[in-house]
Amino acid sequence: MFQVSSLLYGIKLIFPVSGKIKFLSKHIVMLKVHPIYINYGYDLENNQIVHIPTNRPVKQIQINSGYSMCMVSSDLIRQKGVLCHRFVWECNNDVIPKGYEIDHIDKNKTNNHILNLRCVTRNENRKNRDHTNIIKYAKIAHTLKRFIKAINVDTNESCCFNGKTQCSKYLGISPAMVYLICVQISKTVKTDKGRYRFEYVDEKDVENLIVVPRKCRGLKE
């Protein structure tokens, strides 16, 4: 594959030579490269976040807040979950200035087209917020608390946590990583206590598992 890069505008033109890549096989795709995660870019024509080395769109999931999230990596960061609307805006502009947020103009959190995004202050973002969603999520918040089973893939030992926050603090990882493994976006994560995978379990199954006391959060063995 032959690539021509423009450092001035942060644009890469990718000329495909193989018909195996469906969304790149018949035409030239213009990508806006991210200023930090240079292996990823925004496909202007298809409105997709793309992994440039493999020429494939990055898988996105919708999280509880209604926003879309995807996983990216760099030379310094092995793997990180980022919000897609923030990532798309940064690809087309630059790193978001401190104190600013990215707002969806049409209030649709899944519409991450660059023409639907704008950089605003927090107060400006609140004025454009759909307050019906706030009431909706407040009513179902109690249903989002789910028990999580953590399984050590090396020893096959398991224990249970009352939510991803308790699990993440005990193992010293981010709650987002626990969630991504539970929904099978990622497979395992390496911690100071070993390599783990996670899965959701029903409350009736918690009795047969080891429940970590609240006072043990964050303590190292």
C-alpha cells in the first residue's frame, strides 16, 4: 500500500492496491490523523474511526451514558478507551483545550459526524443538554449496579465484586477496562495480582463466590 502524507493539514491519502479491504477497495479515502494516536484517523467520507496500519474501522460500543466509545493505543499507551465524539473532533482540529467540552449540536449522542460537533465551555454544553435523558438515567441507575466475577486466568481462582468500581479499585485498574472485558470488547487485563478476565453474574450466584469486603479496596496483598 502506498501512502502520501501531508503534515500541514494532518491528512493522509491512502491508495489501496488490494480488493480484500472492502471499504477501501474502489476509491481513495481521505483520513484526518489524530494528533496523539497517529495510528488512528477519521474517515471523512464514511464517518468512521479507522486503524490506519490495518485499514479497518475501529469497533465502537455504546456505553450507559449514551455516548460511543472505542479502544485506541500508542507507543506510550498500550490500550485506552476514548469517547468517539471527542476523538473525531481532535482528528479534525487538535487536542481539546483545557476547560472545554465537545457538544453534539443535534443532541444525538450517537451522531459523531464532524459537522455535528463543536467545542464549547461546560456552561454552553449544559444549555444544549437533553434533560429528558438525565431523568431517564436517574430512574434506571439502580439497575446498572451489577455483580462482577473476576477470574485469574493463571490460577483459575475467582472472587466477586459489587460493581466495576469496587473491582477496579481492588485490582488497581480503570473501571472502563472492567466494563470492556465484561462486554467482551477486550479479553484480559494484567494487574499486580495477576492477569484477570471479568464477567457479569446474577445476585443469586454471589453466594457461591468470594465477596471482597469494602474495607479491602485498594489494599495490596
